[in-house]
Amino acid sequence: MDKLDLAKINKSYYTAPTYPQLVAFELISYVTIARQGDPNGTVFAHATEALYTLAYSVKGICKKEGRDFTVAKLEGLWWVDGERTAMEVPSCEWNWKLMIRVPDYVTMEMVESARQIASLNKKEMVTLSQVHYETLHEGKCVQMLHVGPYSTEQETVKCIEIFMHENRLKPYGRHHEIYLSDPRKVEPLKMKTILRHPVQTV
């Protein structure tokens, strides 16, 4: 049985150059969990664990049906309340939605079944109840590969903002990140993260 690998069949989604690039995406399905807090804190860690637990439970259901797939990379949408930028707000007040893309054949019903199975095996993981099936249509986006630690992402964000200005585009939606590297295995200077932002014409 062949295993579906979304990163291989959706290369434009999981790759980006080290300069701003205009792309477009259709409606995409995910499992998600939204919370607020420091990305280095326990709330973020527990949310990530719950999200992966449910994603692997969905994978288990699909595998039994003969439609196995590789669990995709972790992603995140980031925003802050009000008119301030993220750099003006303490990290404990950052809002985020963690996401893992799932194949088109995954349904809300599958996710609910996966939650029930996972909850039986992980009764102590109360955050499983906060993971949801969701679709997102970002449409036209500007994206760029950031190489280096998360703390220097603002340099790449600035490049994206300049590109938007030069091409008469403006932000339309939430800052989107795709984590291509595992920070537990890759040193900060070599970390790779796709930074993406939905846009519309001014």
C-alpha cells in the first residue's frame, strides 16, 4: 500500500525560495487547535502534543481503510489583539492556531472518531477536546523561506512587507508559518521556516 505524502505532491505548499514569492492556494483541510500564550510555555507544549496525538489517530483510521498518509509538518497562524504588532506585545499575549494539514479525504466525522479513540488511550490529555477539523482558503499569498532561529524572523517579514509595497499588495489574513525543521534536531542557525501571508491588491 502506497503512503500519501502531502509534502511530495504539494511541493508549492511546502517549499519557498529565500526571497518573496507570490503564490495562490485553494481550500485546504487541517486539524487545528487555537490558544493564547508564550510559544515556549506549557500551554503551547500541551496544545502541540494534543494536535499531533489526534493527527496520528486520524492517520490510524485512514490506514485501516487502506489510505495511509504521512503526518504533515506543523504549521501556525499568529496574531495579536488590537492594532499593535506582535513585536509590541508580550509573548504571553500572542494568539496562535496550530495546524497540521490532512488529506482531502479526511472528514469531520473521521476526526471525531479519532478523538474518541485517542481519548480512551490518553484520558489525561484534556486538550484533545480543543482540537478541531477545519478548512482554510488563503488564496493569493506572499511567502518566503526564513533560514535561522525564530527570533530573527522579523528580518524575513520585513522583506515580505517591502515586496508587498512594491507590488501594491496589502495583508489580508493572519501571518502563517510552516515549520520545516524540528528544533529538537536542527541547530537554530540552520532552521527552515516558511513565512506566508495572505494578500489582496491595494
